[in-house]
Amino acid sequence: MAEDSVVRFLKEDLPKCAFPMFEDIRRQGKLCDVTLKVGERKFTAHRIVLAASIPYFHAMFTHDMVESKQNEITMQGIDPSALEALVNFAYNGSVEIDSNNVQSLLVGASFLHLQSVKEACCDFLKKSLHPTNVLGIRSFGDQFMCQSLVEYANKYIQKHFKDVMATDEFLNLNKSELMEIISRDELNVQSEEQVFEALLTWIKRDKEIRELAMPELMVKVRLPLLTPQYLSDRVATEDLVKNCLKCRDLLDEAKDYHLMPERRSLMQTFKIRPRCCTDVPGLIYAVGGLTSSGDSMSTVECYDPITNIWNSAEDMKTVRSRVGVAVLNGRLYAIGGFDGEERLSTVEVFHQGNKKWKKVASMNCKRSALGAVAINRKLYVCGGYDGVSSLKTVEVYDPEKDVWTLLSNMLKHRSAAGVAFLDGEIYACGGHDGLSIFDSVEKYNTATNTWSYVTPMLTKRCRLGVVSLNGKLYAAGGYDGSVFLNTVECYDPVKDCWTYITSMRVRRSRVALVATYGKLYAIGGYDGLANLNSVEMYDPEKDTWKFVQSMCAHEGGVGVGVVPVEVDLDG
């Protein structure tokens, strides 16, 4: 053997074997060189193990601090049982977390800079959230700079506001905390009435002190979104409002919004912006579409993103392809479309409670390939094709009156455009007029009944899918006149610009795009060769698409809507 040859032996499991031995030696009380004292309790340990496993002790023992030379170290600000558990963790990497010790462990882990244990405690608290404790847990997380816990709790508050507002924790909030919550765009409320009632309940909890804050807080209630009836019968008759000049001024402003539409442009933007919670869980309904032979369908199926399963639902009364679909007040609307012979003006609505479809008032115009969206407790339809030409007409449906009304036309005739709402405004993206395919985008201001252009998309597209999520607009797939597209772009309204994100895995024209559980779902479509029943899910945090369960009863070209589901908080 050559004199300069070297053989390197590695015992890979040595660290794994050594630490259990350290723990056993400590259990026997041998070779311990430091004692930690908290109150009346003492814990012996080895400096080298503490320094290697716990950042707090590493700093203490390796930077010539006074304690580095002390045999007994008195510690403050940490629970004795938590310190014991965390010292044991230093030896075995294990700690048991339960509802009784999670807060003291998190405080101790924060004190000792044990980030992994701190995060484990945060994860435990996230799973323990309930309307009765979420505000307290959020405050606790904020105190110890647990940003992920605070953000998770905030989303929980938004999603379950109806239940949170009835708790003692909510009624014990201070003014600034309440103001911050009721200012949020993403509160999950059926109507602004719930926000107003929550404010009144909070004020009346300690009326003598809190009623002085009424005008400042009432500004955050979006009074113009309340119905004229509710404003007159409830808000105007409330003593807290009647006895406050500033509150009466806010009420008058809201009444003017309804009585004098020409002045709506003067209203502060946030007051007329509907709240929209993107975290509300929902079932995805695929409606109508085409058979493999190209015939229109009445078939409906429902997808649960949690179980990743499609199930059959009640068929519509009418066969419809290129149908507009929207969800309003928890009900699924199928609007217009093509029945194989003519374009339709008829509308039917599905109630999830009784599992039945019923017809409601028909639109003023026949439309297929239309865009539909629900906002301000009304249903809006834009553009489409009437069998002769592409349309630029817009209609709004009032479910309380069962009436459709024509609004201001779009700036362009748009068939097969993507339509969605964002920040209280309706966006119409792309589409075609029978001659040209567009990259242009226009938005509708519901307060002023006017359309205006915004920055065009990066790609011209018709038969695309468009939806909003987390304050941004997404446009996916479509057809540019020569290529069936799998590209996806995202619009930021603050910057007024579009950027490409990761493309879908499959080219999809006539794609339906929806959002639920914080994810996007691209459903069905046509790839240039065949209709598609496949479905892809996009995760905006990872910027990735992945396939999920394909539809069972459809070949593509469906209309899609997300119907919210109630969550059993005690189940």
C-alpha cells in the first residue's frame, strides 16, 4: 500500500446514537455542569448540549457572559414546566404540546429562540381556532411576533365573522381593534347589515363610554350597500344614529346614493366596494356544455375540492352550452346559452337546499358566450352572441324584484370574453366581435354606470377564463386566432399592469376558471383536437399547476360557479 494513501471511515449514525446517550447520562445525574433555577425548581444539564441545541444558551455560554462561569443560573420570564420540557427537547428533539401547555411552551420557545418549537406551537394553535378564542389567540400571537399565526387568525376572523361577532372576545375589543376588523374588504358577510349590527352590539355592551365612538366607527360600515328599506326601517330608527349628527349625515349620504345615482361618483370608493372573502370554502358546479358529439347538455355535476370528488347534481330544465353562470346569495344561476337551435334569453336558478332548479325572469336579450358576475346582491351579464352579431349590451338582474334592466353598453362588442369582478368593479377581458380577437380590457363602475379601459392583456384572447383572487385578476387560456393557449397572466390593479405566471399544463380554449379555498381551478375546455374533461388547480403561493380529478359527466365547454358551503365549527 502506498505511504500516502488515506482511508476515511464515517460512522453516519454517530450523532443519532450519541444524543440518547447524553440523555441517559443526564438522567443518571452524571457529568452535569450547570443548574438552571426557575422559582423553586432546579434542572441540571450539560452546557455543551444546551449550547449545541438551544440558541439562547449558545449565546450565553460562548460569549463570556457572566452566566457562562456560574454553576447555577437563575432564569426569569419562563414557566418552570416549559423550561423542563425544552431542556428535555435539547436532548431528544421531542416535546409534547397540548391545550394546557401550548402558550407557556410558545413563550418559553420564544425566550430561548427555539424557532422550530415556536412554529410547532403556532401550528397547534391554528388547529385550535374557534370563534370564541380566535381574537385572544391572535392577540397572543401578535405579542410574540408569530406572524403566520396572526395572519391565519385574521383569515379565520374574516371567514367566520358572523360567529366571531357574537362572542365575548369580540365585545371586549377596544375601539381601534374593532375598527381594523370592520374596515376589511374580505369580511365574509351575507350583507352589510351584519357589520352594522355587530357595531351596534359592541357599542351597547358599554353604551355610556362607547357611544362617543359611534360616528368614527360608523364610517367604516358601508352604508350605501344597505338596501333603502333597511336604511329607513333599521338604521334611521336606531337611537344611537338619531342622537348623533355625524351619524345622521352618514345615513343621508347613503340615502343620496340610492336616490341620486348621478352623484355616486362623489362617494368614497371603499364605501361602495362590496366585501369579498376569498377564503370561503365552496363547491364547484359545472353546468351545461357539450357532449362528445357537440350537442348541448342540461347536465350538472359538483366538485368538492376537499375530497377531490365529482358527484352528479340535478339537471337543468333546459339544455345549455356556452352558458353564463354566476352565484348570488348562495344560489347558482344558469343564464342564456345555446340549446342547439337558438340562443337563449331564459334564466334558471338552483337552490342547494332543496336541490331544485326553477325559472326566473328572462333577460332582455338572447345571449350565448356571455360573461356573468354577481356583485352588490345583483347579477350582471355582459356581451355575448345573439345568433347574428356580438353584443356590447349589459344587463343587471334584481332577484328581489325578479327584473332585468339594461345598463350602459361596453365600449366594445365582446363575445366569448372573460368577465369577473375585482374591488367592486366588473372587468371584461378579451373576447371577439366576429372580426377581431381582443387583448383589450375594460372595467365597469357600478356607482357611475360607466365603462373605461385599463391596460390591455399581454396576449389577445377569446374563449378565455377570468377570475379574481387575493386582490388580483387572472386570465387563463383561450384562443388568439391561430393558437389554442395554455398561458396565464395576472393583473395587479394597483400597478395597472399584467404579468405572466406559470402556464397551465394543457392548452384550453373555452376554459372555465374559478377560485375557491385560495386556489384557482381551470375546468374543461378545448385543446384544438378534442373537448376536455380534465381539471387543473393553481396554487398562487407556489406558482404551480397540477391536475386534480377530471369531470365525470362533461366533455368541456361548461359554465362554472362556486356555491359557498357552511362550515361546522364544532364538528
